[in-house]
Amino acid sequence: MSVATADHSDLVARRGAGVAWMNRGHALMQAGQVAAALAAYEEAITLLRPLAAATRPAWSNSLGAALMNRGALLHRVHGTSRADEAFAAFDEAAGLLRPLATDNKHPWPRRNLAGTLLNRANLLLDLRRHAGARNAAREALGLAQPWEHRDVVDADVALKSRRALCDALGQLIVMPGAAQDELAAEASDLVDDGLALIRHWSGQDRAGFQPLAHRFFRYGVQLYRFHQPHFLAEFIQENRPLADPALRAIAIEVIDATLNDRPPAGSFLTVGDPATERRRRTWTELAALRQRLAA
């Protein structure tokens, strides 16, 4: 039976069955039964795909969500061995969701599009296609960021997009001929904004972002250590590691590594040289901060 010949009740019933299979996929995924969840999403897509011709936004969104989840689970279950299938699912999902993503009254198409792009970025990272991952993660972040302080769902997507973007930048920054200063500046902004967003939601009894806080903080201290060491102490203090033993341990570890990198006395350091004096000031600040953290 085609969409053209089906009556409205048949279409609604088919959509309901497709959504039911998608919900089954969600439940199976939460239970850790990822292979069964993948099969459930594939059944949902079989039921929902013909309905896309009906040009109903909610139905296209449902199909887009099912395709997004299928692509993500293909990556999770099979790694990169079925990457072409995962990319095909992401591409089809994005094609359905892009026309719907500008409707701010209905946020889920936009969120599903952002999730599709985020999952695409994660797969590209595993394939070591870092420039493509950066582009996909940037677009995902752009979709979620305007609402990240208003809704925890958008905040979650925005933070995970920043994480993927930082991972891509971290690989690009060490490539031959990389514009290291430019990439480091972008990455530091992402880390600072991500940690600030986590502090915003932590103040509203949202503690679920703490693992991401640890990841951003570790990334940030390493970034500042190697690219902007004169800002390392300021970054650590701004993120209040005393309140979190894990952050405090990360901070002490990186401060120790930075101080251990100091050249021996009497080496090339020149008294009165601005660069030398800035390094001396940095080491003094870090030594004092380490003492406070360890107290």
C-alpha cells in the first residue's frame, strides 16, 4: 500500500507502529542490548520511511530520529567497519531534518539534527578525519548553543559537541604546518565556555555533567600548559578545583609537570629579558597555587 492510496487512519497507524519500534529501540539501548536495539530502529525506519512523502513535519522528524539512532548504533556496535552505512543514515536524517530545524516552536527536529551531526563528528574522529569532524561538531554546536542556558537537553548536546570539537582541534593542532595559535585560541574558548556552562547547570542541581567537567578541565590544563602557560594558574583558579578532589588531582599533576619542565639554574634564562621574566612569574604563581591546592 502506497502513501498515495492509503487513507489517513492507515498512515497514522503506520506512524504509531514506527514510533513504537523506535521507543523499543530506546529501551533496549538503555538496557545495553545494542544489537536488538539496532534491529528495532531498522524496523522503525522500514515503517516510517514511506511516510516521509506525506510531508508531515512530525513524521519526517520521527524518521530522522530513527535514522540518527541507527547510524549511531552502527558505529557503537561495529566501530568503523560499517561506516558507509552509518554515514548514509546520517545523510538521510540530515536531509529530512534541515528543513524543519528552523522552527523554534518545535525544538526536536533541531535537536535531532544537532545529534545527527554530533554522531557524524564522533565517527569521523574514529576514522581520523579530523577536519571533517571539526566541521560537523561546529555545526552541531551552532544549533544547540543559543538554547544551552535554557534547556538541559540543548546543554547536553552543546557540551558533547564542544567535546568532539576539542578532540578534533587537539589532533589538528599537532599536524605539520598547523596554525597552532589560532587552533589553541579556539580550543581554549571552547573549554572555558563548556566549563562555565557546567557551572551554570551545577548551580541548578544538575550534577550529571561532572564527567564532562573533568574531561574539559584535563584538556584545558594540558592546552594551557603547552600553548599559554602564563594563563595556566588563572585557568585552574577560575574553575575552583578545591571543591572537587578529581579536579584538584588533575591540577596538581599538571602543575608538577610544568614545574618539572623548568630548565636548570644557570641555563639560557636571561635576567631582565621579558620572556624570561614572564616564565619566572608563571613558575612562581604555579608553585604558590600548588601549595594551596595540596594544603
